[in-house]
Amino acid sequence: MQQSTYAFAIVEMIHLLSLTMLGGVILVVDLRIFGLGLKSQTAGALAQQLNPFLLWSLVVSAISGILLLSEEPVKCYYNPAFRAKMLSLVVAVAFYFFIQQRLSGGYAKWAGAVSLLLWLCVGLAGRAIGLI
Amino acid sequence: MLEHFCQWLYDSAIGTGIRESIWVFPIIETVHVLTITLLVGTVAIFDLRLLGVVLKNEPVSRVASQILPLTWAGFAVMFVSGFLLFWSEAAKSYANPAFRIKLLLLALVGLNPLIFHFTIFQSVSEWNGRVVTPLRARLAAASSLTLWACIICAGRAIAYFQK
């Protein structure tokens, strides 16, 4: 991929498209917790229906992300934004699947806010990789 | 004339200010990139409902009335941030093939819901609860998804062509 002009660009676009779906699902589920958007569905039912899309977009993001990483692994290893992204990604995924979906009642809103913040960190750090 | 207008925007105090600041351009760009999720993510969920893939138990019109306000909020942020980015790079964007393609696709993607709304959506009460919506509704959804995906790719490509 290091020798192709187009491969990196195409993989980058795939990464961008999958993150659109990923972020879209997270936003719709988390905003529902705050009473915005699809109010006729419960937050739990909404999350359950959209989970397959979240999982698939995570898989596509991860594969395209690894391909992007393979172009410049050493540079990324020493890039603080890359490290911050990996850390916040692991925490965000673990929080979303293992903690948030088990909380209910008053905790749910806090969980929604934490989840949004964590994913925002992933997005911001991801964008910063190219700037640092 | 358009070219002159772009040059005038490019040379204006605000355009130059955004372009020459270390922080302003990347911050606006980051907002623009991350808000894609709000705009296109919500559009995609509505389109997937029309295609009968998600929220099958929810009437189409109820998905539309609940999720499209989020889409419009996303659109407002995208439009303002996108215009500010254009403002600072207008003279370069004018000649940029990816930028031209993106604008063309945006015009098409704007036309799509307009046609959808004034034609097949008028009879939504007849097919509101159906999982499989009429062919014209599914065609609108498929073209919307395709167009938005192409717009994101063209948008990314702008940076590759910008000199």
C-alpha cells in the first residue's frame, strides 16, 4: 500500500464511510437517552435494532484502520494522537457494550453522556493524527 | 464572474484569517468531519428504514418526523462549517475537480428528497407500516445512500487536489 497512490486514499474513504455509520448509530442511540430523536422507541430497543450496524461498521473501521496503520506504523506508534485514539477507542467500545447497555433509570443519562464524550474523544484524536 | 467572486472571498479578511490561523482551519475542519455522522448517519437510518432493513416495526412517517430534525441540525452545522472552509480556500476550490464534483452531487442529493417528498411520500399513509415500501421510495433511499457516500468521498478528495 505504501507504493500505491490510490490505495491509501481509497482505504481512507472506506474508513470515513464506516465511521459515518458508526458515529450515526452512536449519536442516534445516545441522543435518544436524552429524549431527542426516535422517542417512539425505547433506548434499549433502539440500541438492539441498530447494534448489528454498529458492529459491522466497527469491523470495517478496524480493518480499514489497520490497513491505514500499516502504511506508517512507526510514525503512528510515536504519535500522541494515535495513542489517545486507541486508548479512548478501547474504553468507548468496552463502555458501550459492557456497561452502558446494562444500566437503566437515572444512571442511563450519565452513561449516555459518558459514551458521547468517549466517542467524541475517539473522533477528535483520530482527526488529530493527521495534524500532529 | 464566479472565479472573481471566489478570488474576492479568498482575499477577504475573514478568508485570509481562517487560512492563515494555525488553529481555526483545523478546528472548523474537525467540526465539519465529525458532524458528517449527525447529517449522513441520520439520513442513512431513515433510508435504511425505507429499504426495510431497520426499525421495521416503526411507521415510516414516524421515523421521518422524529429523525429528520436531527438531520436538519446536522445540515445547518455542515453548511456553516463547510461555507467557512470554502471561504478560506475559495480561489483554490474553484478549480478543484473534487470540489466541483462534490457541489454537483450536493445539488443532486438535495433534489432527491424534494422529489421524494412531493411524489411518493404524499401517499405515505397507504404504505406507512409496511416493511417493504414502494419501489419509488426504495429507489429514493438507494440513490440517497449512494449519493451521500460519493459526497463524503469527493469531500475527502478535495484535500488531495488542493494545491
